[in-house]
Amino acid sequence: MTPIAPHITAFLCERLPVQCGASIHTCDSYAYSFQLLFEFASRRFGVTPSALYLEQIDARLVMDFLAYLESERGNSASTRNARLAAIKSFVRFIEFRIPALLAQTREILAIPTKKTDQSLVHPLSMVEIQAILDAPDVRTRLGLRDRAMLHLCFAAGLRVSELIGLPITAICLQSTPTIQINGKGRRHRSLPLWKQTTEDVRAWLAVRSEAAVPELFISAQDRAMTRMGFVYLLRKAVQRAMATCPSLVGKQIAPHLLRHSCAMMIYQATGDLRKVALWLGHANMQTAEIYLRADPIEKLETIEAVVPPSLRRGQFTVPDRLIAALRG
């Protein structure tokens, strides 16, 4: 039996960051996937996660784990596929370290990904965005931080990982305020800031303590903000915003929805998907097509520009009930 702990440590600490050059966000995502997998396996076999063996992580266990993600944790098919991708990457790593497990690894690699639905994006309106941005109490230090985080996330269309990992050095508030973003896939982009966004960031910097961490946004304990910390403050802002904006009631508002709302705002203002892709840091314009499918304005312009066919009109005559019964 082969203990799993040394191999997963080598994969996360050497293979991904050193040999593959993966970002810290990718490493964190993979680590969380294995945390879920090993917790599931430990409950299945009645042992601690550190006592698991590679031989126990077979195709049947992986398939049961994927089913558990969707049925009990309520994860989407795309999240399920992301967890499977992490497992397959580790399995390919194991193939070269332990060739004796080749048959087991081949079975895991044969597990197919699940097809996902490309649902429409339902962005927030500007009234709803304004209600959320007005929710934090800017008379307090943490209220200034919350306003700056929410405003910057929306105005720049940032991913949560980009927002919480943003260093102070990435902000330039001189004559032309800009922000330098190290995005997904190591794609860097520079974005200008609205005057109002700049004012909120300046207000936060004025009360930010001299913490040892380089990140722009810090917690009440002067540590870097976490993903769950931002999710919490967003939920709190939405709860307060419902009092002045009833349309927010019943909506599931996740941090990524602010990014979608920014993208739709840019598309409706410019009508150019290329600018949307550049603003959000997409690898290609095909990713930005979800906003084209969600916006009905261009489709209305298309149907209004097309001349419909002229069809012959007629009048329907209701048949006599007795004759209809006899014919039946």
C-alpha cells in the first residue's frame, strides 16, 4: 500500500508551482478539491485523511465523490468538472512516479466530463448596483473598506481572486487613476478608474492601517481579506440594500454577478464585444458572447430591420357540430 500524503504534497508544492508554473490561485483551487476528496474518502473508509492510501482512490470512489458533489453539496456540473480536472492532473503525475498503478490511473482518466448548460446571464440593474454600493456605513473604517471593495469589484469587473489579491502597488491615483491587474492565465491588464471609484479607494487608503501584508484590502485583524470575507460583506450589503431596493429580494447575488453586471454595462455602452473581453481580461472574445446572448436590444434591432413575409390572410369558419360528429 502506498501512502498518499507524500505524493499529494509533492504535487501541490513542486509539480504545480515549480514545474508547471501554476499561479497561487490555481494551487489553492486544487488544494481545496483534494481537501473535499480526502474528507469524503476518510468518511468512506473510516480513517483519517493522512492515513489514506493511493490504492483506495480508485475510479469507483472518484465517481461516487463526483455524485456527492452534485447531490449533497449542490455543486453545478461545471464545478464538478473542475474538481475532476484537478484529480486527473494528480493522477497523471502519479503515473510517472508509481507505474504499478497504471491500470488504476487509466480508469480514473477515462471518467468523462459532464456537459454543462450555457445559461443566460441575469445582471443587476444600475439601480440595484447603486443600492448595494450605498449600503455600507461610510462613517466607519470597515464601512469605507466595504464600499471601496464593492465599488472596485464592479467598476473594474474583477474576479474575486483578483480583488482580494490586489496589492497596494497596483493602484495609481495620480493624474489618470488606473489599476494594474494580474489576471487569470497570467494576463495583465491596465484599467482606468471612475472618479467616484477613485474617491472611494482614496477614502479607504486614508484609514487603512500600516499592516504588514501587501494587499490593498485587509480584514479587521489587519490580515489579507479572504474570499469568504468578501462574500460575507457582499451578503451584508445586499441585506441592507433590500430595504431601499425591493427588486433585490429573492435574488441569489454572488460576487461574480458584479463582474457580469460590469460587462453588460460596458457592452450596452459600446456595443463592442472586443472591448468587453479586453476589460474583463478574457482570453478570447468567445467567452464574452454570453453577454451578447443575454442582451435583447441587438436582437430587437435585428428583427426590426428584417421585412417579414406577406402572408395570405383567411377567416376560419367553425364547422357545424352535427356534421363534424357525423364525419367523425
